[in-house]
Amino acid sequence: MKVVIDTDARRLTADGVEHEGSSTDPNTVAQVSQVVKPGDRALVILDSNHTRDHVRREFELYHPFVPSGSYIVATDGIMFALYDVPGGKLEWSWDNPSVAAEQFAKDHDGFVLGQPHWPFNASELDRNVTHWPGAWLRRR
């Protein structure tokens, strides 16, 4: 089951629940709770506003939907490393999804930071190449 929450209904393409609106709107969370029931398998991927405070609020709202062993992840955690590139912003060094994930994990013992293990790796890489570093939270 995919739950797609978007501010622009023209981009909604997933099978499952489609909701146009803000991810932090109580009506949005209520609609998700009508579809994702306790015990359902769920992977929550947050990809909207990437400020620390917004992502932290999303973690607070959506972590109840994550079952044991699954993840909630905020995309674009790489922002912390891009604050000093052309088009970057100084505040990205501290105002980003990775910082929100660190703070959330510190305050919630039931979650731990860390990416899933690779089921297959035929390369010489020893770590994942991703735009989502530091923002994977697994429920224990």
C-alpha cells in the first residue's frame, strides 16, 4: 500500500491513498490512520519541506505508523553537506532532515538511526551512495 500525500494532485500517481494537502495537517494524518492499521507493513518516506522543524514534526506525526523492524526516512538529508555549494544556504548545515532524525532518535528509545543492510552488493562500495544519509530511523 502506498500513501501519497502531495500539495499538487496532478503529481499523484500511486495505487492506494492519495491526499492533496500538507503532510502536517491533522486531516492528512487522520486519513492515513484510516488506511494504515496497527500491524500493517509500512515504510514511511518523508519528502516535502526539508527544514529540521518540519521534518521533526513529520517524524512525530508519522512514527506511529511504522511497525517494528521497519523504517521512517526523510529524504535529502545530504543537505548538511551542500550548504557551501553554489545555490546552497548556510543554514542547511544545521537546518536539515538529518539533524531532525538525530534529535528524534535521541528522544525516542524505540527508534535507532541507521540505513538498512544491503541485500546484495556486487560492487566494491562499502557504504551506500545516497542523498538520504543520516535520516533513516528503524523501529526496534
